[in-house]
Amino acid sequence: MALRPGGLKTSMFCSPADLQIEAKLLLDNHPNMDELNKYERQYHIPIGFNVPIIMKSSLPQLLYIIELRSSKTVHPTLRRIVHKIAQSVETHYPDTCNFFCDYDKDNFTLRRGTQDIIQK
């Protein structure tokens, strides 16, 4: 499997094995990986990357999750998945469900760069 330009696959339908292969290729081909300290390396694989999830909920619970997790303050990777879920709900229940999904484009701010994961 060759690494695609732009890095890892972003589809929510990729298998964990495919993503693991791509992540390994990406890390192996990183030009300065040996020069990074352990705090810098943690950003190359997201924290939840190796944790598959199954989400079970009732329809009202799902609508609540969509409303909470579709806003711009949510991490872009989760936000894209929630948008796909919202589109599926809108397709399957067009006249039944009344909910809000924030489809506005992300507006990256420098405040996100001030957040860090370090041991204190």
C-alpha cells in the first residue's frame, strides 16, 4: 500500500488495519522523526486513533449528540463524522426530525495552538 499524498485517509469507513498501515508509512517516511522528543511525537498519532468505538443511542439521543458535536468548537475530525451522521438522519427522516446541525465552515483560530498535552 502506497502512502497517499496528504497523509492518512479521513473516511470514517476505513478499517483500522488500513489506517494503521498508512500511519506506519507516514511515520516511517517522516524526515525528522528521530529528532523529535516524546512530547512532539505524540502529535503524529491522535490519542483515540487506536480505539474503535460503536455508538448506540435512541433517535432523540442521536439528535442531541448531533447538536452538541456539530459546532465549530469540536475537533474537525469528529465534526466531519457528525456531519455525515446528520446528513444520513436528514435523508432517512426528512419530515420527522427537527434538529440543528452547524454546517458552517471551520474557522481555524490561533487559540487552538495554545492548547497542549504535557505532564505538569
